[in-house]
Amino acid sequence: MNRKVEVLPEQAALVQRALELTLAKIQTAIQERGLCAIALAGGNTPKPVYEGIAAQKLPWDKIHVFWGDERYVPPDHPDSNEAMARHAWLERVDIPAGNIHPMPTDEPDPAASARKHEEHLREFFKVQAGEVPCFDLILLGMGDDGHTASLFPHTDALQVRDRLITVGNKDFQPRLTFTAPLINLARCVIFIVAGANKRSALDQIFAPVADDLTYPARLIQPQGELWWLLDQAAGQDLKLETIAQK
Ligand code: 6PG
């Protein structure tokens, strides 16, 4: 695993660094493979990064946007990760509608939506059952409990190894989420984490030994690049030999 950790002085610098790195990875993917398949994080932290991407001049027809997880609400619901990214980015640029691949939340049974989206991924990436597609870039956040995407502590979703998409669960509210195996096949994973409230979970995530089921972000050990971009409030006490203080 090729892990890099950078601590930025404050949230604005974190956003700028995350934008810079994301743009670089998008451009590399397009140069090398003719298109970029990127999966977005939800929550609040990445919103200004998406706003920054929207201000760029990019070959939008070569960029395909997915989500790493979604709350099980309609796409116009205030909690929707899809709605957040559309408002912050996708509605502001000339990206073809077919390049936007939201997680469906319209089936009464979230497991049916998970299967439907898995099928959609297989068709898009042209992979067969048993094969795992390779995203160019997956952006992730981390909760103060150490969850990432919708892989919450001590939930069944953490154990799913034979699917790409599964049903996550936060306080009995269903969510759709990429599974750890799908995330770990990405060429590049970037965590964007800010705030002192994340500090104790980060200590556990980076500890040599801790329980992966209690701190699910520990499960993210991609075959490709792994970047942790932290602000000072989140990352200042981390005891790591390799931290780049930016
Ligand atoms: C979600 C996210 C989730 C998020 C973390 C951090 O659907 O909420 O995908 O994993 O990234 O909870 O959220 P903040 O960035 O808002 O702290």
C-alpha cells in the first residue's frame, strides 16, 4: 500500500490541496485511459472541493461521476449526497447527463437498489460477476466514529466481500455504499478529513493495532495510491513517521 499523509494548516488549505490533487488525478486518468471514473464522498467537508472543480475548464464528456455512498432518500432530499454534488458542481458545468451515475434510492427495498446499481457498474465497466471494477479515483470522508462511505462500525456491510454495492446502516437508517473490496481496487483513494472531532478516530485508524470493525476506515487499504489529507485540527497529534506538513 502506497500511503501518503499530509496535514494542512487549516480547512481552506485542505480544500485547496484536495482540489489540486483531485484535478491532477482526473487529468492523469484522462491522459492514460481516455476517461476518468470518479466516486464522490458525501457529507459536508468535500462540498467546497466540488465547487472548486466546477470552476475548472475540464473535458466534461470524459468524466464519469459516481457516489461512494448515498443516504436512502429521494435525490431532492436535503440529506442526499447526489443533491449536494449536483448543486455544488454538476449543475454548474456542461457534463453530459449520461456521465452522472447516482445511486438509485427509488426501490422500496434498499437491497434491490443496491443490486440495480451493482448491475449498472458492471455494465459501465464491462466486468463480469466475480470481477471488481477499478475506479480511477475515490474521494472519501471519515466520521468521528471512524466510518467511511456508509461503512459504519460493527455493521454487516463491513463483512461484505462478494458484492460491489451493499446496504449500509446508520442508526437504523439504510444507506447504499461501496463495499471495502470495491474501494480497495481503486487506482487512487483520497480521504479528506477536517476538524478536531476526528482526531481520536484518526489515532485509531493510524495505530499499528486497532479493531477494523470498530474503526472501519482501517479497512481501506487500496492496491493503488492512498492519500490522507487532513487539516491541522484533525491531524496535529498524529504520531506517524511519514507526515508531510504542508
Ligand atoms: C456521508 C458520507 C460520510 C462522510 C463522513 C464525514 O454520506 O455522510 O459519505 O462517509 O464522508 O460522515 O462527513 P463530514 O465530511 O460531513 O464530516
